[in-house]
Amino acid sequence: MGEERGHRVTGIDTDQLTGVATRAALLHRLDEAASAFRRGDPPGVLVVDLDDFAGVNDVLGYDTGDQVLAGVAHVLAGIVPDGGLGRLGGDRYAILVPGSTAPDLAALAERVAAALAGPVDAGGRPVSVRAAVGVAHGAPGDSGSDLLRKAEMAVRTAKARGGGRPVPYESGLKVRFLDQAALLEGLHDAVAGGQLELVYQPIVRLGAGTLTGLEALARWQHPARGPIMPGDFIPIAERSGLIVPLGRWMLAEACRQQEADWPETYVNVSAHQLREPGFADEVARTVTRPERLILEVTEDALAEEPVVRALRAVRARGVRVSLDDFGAGPGSLPALATAPIDVVKVHGSITERIITSSRQAAVARAIAALAGELGITAVAKAVEGAPQAAMLHDLGYRQGMGFHYAVPQPARAIPLFLADEALLTPTG
């Protein structure tokens, strides 16, 4: 082992980029701490994982990315006990606390999360990062590897929940982790093997009940487990990178299924897809009716300049862009004013409470008015009843979608809605 000097270590066990312990060095210390635990000193481990660090490299470059990694290590080194910080590889760090109570470990995890909630210094340049924190406390029989593995399961759960709040390891996490691993393996087969299908959520002209658009949604029919909901497999696809081939399949399938008399079709695309080189050219090769296609993105994707450039390139080829779930994030208004978008779908947290909350009604009205001033089409989501639909129309909305009109439909059902629009105007 190298000689310890404050928070840094020197020698072959030192990570050259950050100056903290390597994975191998930290595992050695974990094993020592696990042995000490058998004599009454419980160790704890925190694993810290930066969220979407690939986006930092893509947007700011790899040199700045390396400086961010070093900056994060510097922030963490100011918090953790001497010699307790290591880099596990990539954008993941581990913190060893040789002896601590569970409340003390939880408090440390909160301090770490708070310290990384703001920008870090990257060679004199402040760069915002987001981090997930997983926490594991020693148990009888744990080896150093066991303890680290538990903390890594916890951090994966924290990332799946969006980061921000540390997640402690619990016995059920192993079952859920193994289940997610099995889902990931199955999703590879699903994307390549015909287990996926598209369904379409109708978008309706408020007041008239006519079909104005369709949102394409992926569904997975697992051969053994049956239907698997998007909320269970889309986050796995995002984390694993499978969202790129999944999104490519969705776009191709939606274009293949679109009939000549269908209205415009909305297809979701992720930031991962938009970062792919040549994305706009790929869309142009896939799409046969660009004027009938609308690509849909979320607000967080618009924070990345490569994504915005890709959207501009797509629009230059005649494909429009929709901003989904508008109003769910704190940066909504600037995004509406500056982003290359043609349609905004207003989040259900705003539209579903307009009848019971005058403030929400005022917000909904303001969004519709601003969208109109900017030449952007506003679509109200989560329309669940006739009174709500009528009020949205009065507030300035001309299009809406929700279970009041229809649940997502298979492609074979769309001609029925086109032939009989009364299916979209329920009574009662």
C-alpha cells in the first residue's frame, strides 16, 4: 500500500486521474474492515454514481469530463474519513467508513448528496453534476466484496428513482436487482425478436371529438411473464443504452404502420438517440411522410446542445418536434421560448386539477396563451372527464388526450376510430 497523505494516497494503489484509492486498494481495505466487524466494529460503504456522465463528455469534451471526475473526487475527499475514498472506475466512487452506526452512515450519505447537488470545479469551470448514492451497512458474514455489491445494488435503485436522495440497501433490493437483470437480458431478445408492439393513444380536437393525432407507445409481451408495463422496462432500456435500438425500432414501426389516411403520429425519442451521430439523416431515411411525423422529447433533453442541434436538423428535414410533459420541471418557460419545438404537451399535474384549483387553471390558461403567441400547438394531457375537457377548451386548448376519449389502441383499431368518430366522444 502507498503512504497515506491526508485524503490522497500515493503509489500503485492510487487512481492516477483523481489521486484517490483504486478499486483494488479499496477492496483490500473493505476486507480488513469486514474482518474487524467480526470483532465488533461494523463497517459501512457508500457508492456514488454520477448520472448521465456520458452527456458531460459529449457536450463539454473528454478533457473537461476528466476534470469533472477529479473535481468530484476533491469534493468527496473533503467529507470522508482519511483513506476512505476510492474510485471504482468510470464515474463511480466508493466511500468506506470502517466503523459507524446506521444513522451516522445515513447522515454521511445525505452530506455527500448535498455536496454534489451544486456545480463542481472542473479546472476553473463550474460544471453541474447529478449523483445517486447507495448505502450499505455491514452484516455478519459479509466480505468486503459482499458489502460493496450491496451498495452497488442500492445505487442502481437510487439512479432508477432519479437520484437526489440516498437509498439504503435492503434485503428486497437483491431480489429486485436480479429481477431487473433478468428483464434486461429479456429486453435484448424482445427488441430483436418480435416481442414488442406499438399501441396508439388518440389525440382529439376538443369540442369536436375528431381524431387529430396518435402517440405511439411501446408494449412488451414477454413470452413467460406476459405483459410488462413501460414503466418497468423503459428505465432499464435508458440505463443500459438499449433505448437506442428500441427507439429506432419504434420509429421504423410507426412509419411502417402509418396508413395514408392516418393523422400525424407522435414518436418518442430519447436524448441517447439524439446524441447518436447522423440521427437526422437516419430519420430522413426512415420516414416516408415527414409532414405526418412529430418526434417527442422531454424537457431535460433540451439542456444538451448536441440534442438541440439534432432537433434543428430534424426540423430542417420537415419533421416537427413536440415537448412532452411540459410543466413538470423547473425550466419550463425558458424551454418553451427558446427550444426548436412545434407542439407542447402540458403535463397532467396541471391539467387534471383545473376544476378544483383556480391557481392551476390560471397556469393552464397562461401556458395555452403563451404557446399561441409563439405559434406552438398546445395539447392537454390527462383529460379524464367531460367537465374537464370543456373547461380546457374554455382555457384556450384545442387538442387533448386521455382516457376520457380512449385508452391506447392497437394499429388495427385506428381505422375504426377514423370511420366512426363517435367512438371518441363518450357520454356520461
